[in-house]
Amino acid sequence: MPTTEAVVFDPATPWQKARSVALRPEPFGALVYHFGNRKLSFLKSKLLVAVVENLAGHPSALAAIDASGVPAAQRPSYVKALADLARSQMIEPQEPTP
């Protein structure tokens, strides 16, 4: 079983919401639940929810951030938030398509 220390987040690579993770929309953003490790997280921004939902459709996390309309001044904080989600196994690297 991978440890959270083994996860290295590179925003220039493709990511996706982990397959064992569910997002539940809330007025403040969303609840994020990992069915494997039973972790619960809160996304306190609807824009961050959009970024997470858009990850799989883009060639990199940075591209998903740009496509979601995150203002340039806020991009570093979104990269940090995604890195935190990667460490908690809420997002994972995309597997190459055959």
C-alpha cells in the first residue's frame, strides 16, 4: 500500500480525481471522501472543485487550473491545494491511455 510520503505532485503532469474518491457538492464547495483510506476533506471553493473535476480532461494540472479560469494571482495557491490533495491520495496521476 503506498504511503502519503511516496506521492510527489508535479503540476506539469496529468492528474485525476482518485478512482476511490467521491465528491459531494456543498454550498461552500464540496466534501471529498476517500473510500480506501476513509479520509474526509473539505474543498472550500467551488472553483477548486471545478479544477479537481476537470483534471482528467487536461494534459496537466496546470492546464486544468488555466481551463477552470483560476486568476493568475491565485494559481500558486491552487497548485498548493492540489499538492495537498495528492499527498492525501484524493487525486492521483493519470494512467496513460492505451
